[in-house]
Amino acid sequence: MDIPPKDGGIEETIEPTKPIVRKVDMTGNNQWASLSLEFIDNQQYAKLFEDAKSDLKKLVPIDARETTGHGIIATRDKRGACTIKVA
């Protein structure tokens, strides 16, 4: 069940209705195996992605509402927050 965050965007911890005591081995679950491999294989690329996004934001001029080039669009909102996305 999805519960929207309260004011401030901080999610509240939901207490489980049953005690959490089990350990579960997912070795026989094909979906777990597939997603595990995908997670492990892409972990390094996720770091590269975040680093590139951070470095692109540093290149956006502070007074630019929109900066574009090479398939990327960087926009600044009224507060000055920068958003990077693929064109």
C-alpha cells in the first residue's frame, strides 16, 4: 500500500503487523536471479550516471533558464534548482 509522504516529504516508517524474524533464500526464484544480475551489472553505470548529472549541473550558468546541447536539456526553476533530462 502506498502512503503519500507527510509535509516535508519525509516518509514515515510503517510498523510491521507481524514480527520480522525470518531469513529467506531466494536462490530458486528466477525473477530474483534475473533482477540480481541486472542490479549487479548496472551498479557501476548508476554511479557514472549520477556523477555525469552532477558535473553537467555544475556547467550550467547560474543565470541560465535553459541550457541545451548534445541531446541534453538543463532547466532552472524559480528557486534556482537545476534539472537535467534527455531531450
